[in-house]
Amino acid sequence: MLTINFIRENREEAIERLKIKNFNAGKIIDKVLEVDQHRRNTQKTQDSRQAELNSLSKEIGILLKNKDEKQAQTIREKTVRLKEEIKELNIKSSQIQAELNELLVQIPNIPHKTVPPGIGAESNQLIRSGGNIPEFEHKALPHWDLAKKYNIIDFELGNKITGAGFPVFKGKGARLQRALINFFLDENEKAGYIEYLPPLMVNEESAHGTGQLPDKEGLMYTVPSDNFYLIPTAEVPVTNIYRDVILNSNDLPVRNTSYTPCFRREAGSYGKDVRGLNRVHQFDKVEIVQIQHPEKSYETLEEMVSHVENLVNMLGLPYRIVRLCGGDMGFTSALTYDFEVFAAAQEKWLEVSSVSNFESYQANRMKLRVREQDTKKIIPAHTLNGSALALPRIVAALLENNQSEKGIKIPDILIKYAGFDCIS
């Protein structure tokens, strides 16, 4: 979250920059400053009463030393009243701080200066593209028809077992999933990422730490009896490994990777854009997370983008990289690049990865800090993450782009992982 010091010192800048995210921050920021002033006034009164109490306590000691019991008792009675007042001020201060925190978590992250204005995807900026869009002599089938033809994904069975958006992979479809997961993890480890296998449920504090709460509460599946949340991405548990942690600057960057199933309610999603694997409620994803020094985080962001681009290239998929506009980017992100791959039968671009720098926004929520090696100064860390990669739409594009009348060719890089070179 934004710190109160930043808001106090940069009110106008914060309001103006948040307009890029189409967020009218004026009213809530003024409320934050009002509550903060109330907090500071209360703290000032607390400090004054505590100083008075300390002074009176010393005076009692002197009076007792001089055997003036009567005057000491009079002052004791005054200290009792002071202690009660300080106790009430402590309660009031805690309530004001809770109100302030509740307001602060409702303010999005400040977008980076390079984020373009805009409402939706049509305003995103194309950074670069690569690969070749395939051309077919025959009529290309969409992946849901290919899945049925080759008996590798059963959408109806998933609907029977759970509901719409929970596909069942089987046979070579399941092996292709496993091949992609292992390929992504291996490549991430080669790039210096350490693998973690975290829990698939998190507590409320973890969901708050990375910004899923309160912003995305309606998009997560919950376990009410235990107040747990099924993870929408491995970003949540992996980043929270470092909640309430102070890292030494010479130990940065921290690089973690993780494969997990992910769960998203995707409430309100309907129509042709959610057919097949285009939008599902449970899916597999390999995530990369970095903790970095603030001075190096944007250099790290570009490094992560290059890494994901290499993965897409190795799979031979046509892709494009876009910088998200303010209206299309996430609540907690300062700058996000999306990767999209082209699905030939659908003739559309499918998002397969978002790579983001959150700057200190998540770190402030989690109290994740860095101790400078030279000065020993403690500062907030910067957090970054990205999909490397999300499987459903990768699979959709692989099936559609590599189809022929003989079957579906597996990319060369995956053959050693899958154990076969064609689905037929």
C-alpha cells in the first residue's frame, strides 16, 4: 500500500497519477489525511500525558525520600487519573490507526510514469512481437474440437464432477500438461530461480499482504469454516514467505519459482471468450517471483520479460508483448507487461502471462524490508512476479497452431518431457 508519509508529502502527485488508473483518489486521500491528523493529535496528547506521568512519578520518589507521605499520596491520586486517561488514549489511538489502515488499503498503487492512459485493452501499447502465425490448407479446428477429436481433454466430464470451467485432462493431454510444467520449472531453475511447492490455501493476512484483499475478494474461492482462501496464483503464498522479514541487500535478488494449481471464480465471465480453455476456474501455472532492491527493480522487470519471451520462443508460438494501460492493469501493480499468443483457429490473441513490478506496494503491506549493507538503513523492498507460464491458453494455442490432417505436432523442446512427438 502507499505509505502515509508518501501521501502526506505528495498529495497532488498521487491524485494526478492515479487518474491514469481511472481512480478518483481526491476524496479518499483527503479522508486519509484527516484521519492521519486526528491520529497525530491523539499521539501528541498521549506523549504529553506520558511525559507528565513520568515527571509525577519522579516527584513522588523525591517526596517519599523526604518523608512527605501526604503530598506523595495527593500526587499518586493524580497519576491514577493520568494512567486511566493514557489507557483510553491508547484504545482511541488503536482505533484511529485501524481506520487509517482500512482507508490506505483501498488506494491502488501509483502507476509508473511509462504507463499509458486508457480504459481497456484497446489502449495497451505494443512493445514487440515475434513468431509466425501459421497458415492452413485445411479448415483449422478450435482446441475444444481438437480435444474431443483426440480424446485428450474432457470438458463435459469436468462439468459433471465439479462444474463448468473445471476441465479433465487425460492421456496425452495430461502428459502434455506435465511436460509443460516440468519444462517451465527446469528453465526457471536454469535462470537462477529456486523452486518452492507452497500450500494451495492461504490465510486472510497472506491475501491482504499481496493485495488480493480487499480488491479481489469476490474472485477467490473461500473455505469459510477456517477463513482460508484457495490461491488464485502462486504469487500469494510465495511472496508471503517474506512477510515480516528483513533481507540483507547483499542477498538480493531473491528468485523463486513455483508450480501450483490456481483457482479463480471469474464471476461474471460468459460468452464465446470463455469457451474451452480460454477461461477456466482451475488451471495450472508456473510462477516466478523476485524480491529486489528498489534501485534495480526495473532492470529486473526487463530481465523477467526477456525470460518469459524466451520460453514462448522455445515453444514456437507467435506472440506479442504489450504494456498495459492504466485502466487495464491491476490494483497493486506499478507497471505490467502482458504476453499474448495467437490461437490460429480462433484467430485471436490469448493472454498467457503478466509480468509486473509492484515496487514497494506489497512490501509495505507485508512489512518486507531490506537492510542496506553499507548504511544499515532499513527500506521497503520491491516485489515482482510473472507467469512463466500459465498453461490453459498455452495448450490452446499449441493445439490449434500445430494441427495437421495427421495430428498435432508437439514442439521439439517438449518431446523429451512428453515422451511423444505427436497427438493423433
